[in-house]
Amino acid sequence: MSPAAARAEAKRLLALSLHEGVVSSERVSAVVAAISKKYSAHQLRPVLRAYLASVRREIARSEARIEHAGPLAANDAAAIAAYFTKTLGRPVSPVATRKDSLLAGFRVRVGDDVTDLTSALRLANLVKALS
């Protein structure tokens, strides 16, 4: 199977894996079980690799990965996720990670989009402005 055909099949399988716009673990399990019966071992590997990449991308699109410097209350994380849900027009859930190297502020990644509100970025912008 060609890489392009594997990607096309993975895209079709990803559509079958979504429930109300979100990746469903039950549907992913059912898809994997079905395709393991449909393809030979030689054909299965590129399809599974492309499918895994598609599922990972879709999960990243539905998570607001929040890196924060200090403590972050659960309601603050929920408010950040609600903002991105409204802005992007799709459900986004918060995943908060404490990162002390940020000093202050936070950085949010939803899929490929990054919103950086850290003090390090603000200081770097100030240095550029004064140079």
C-alpha cells in the first residue's frame, strides 16, 4: 500500500473514530479490530501508523495543554479551555502541567496553535523594543 493510500485510509478511519467531534476510545478499539481482520500484516503496518498519527493529531486539537509557572486553580484551567472552545468552535478540554522554568504566566497549546503569555516572552519583546 502506498503512503498516500495509507493516509487516505487513515483519514477515513479517523472519521469513524469520532463521537460528537471527539475521539472515542471505544470506536478506536472497534476500528483497530476491524482493520486487523481486513488487511494482511504487510498492508496493516502503514495503515496503522498513519491512523495513529491522525488520532494523535486529533487528540492534540481537542486538548488545551496549559503550561503554568505557579499554582493554577481548576476553575482557571476550565475557563481557559472554555475560551478556546468558544474561539475554535469545537470542544477543548484542559490539561495543566506545572513548569517552574516559566517564572510567571502561562503558555497554552491547542493542536499547532500556541498562545504564549509568559513573562519570558514579555521581557524578550521589551528587549527588542528597546534595542
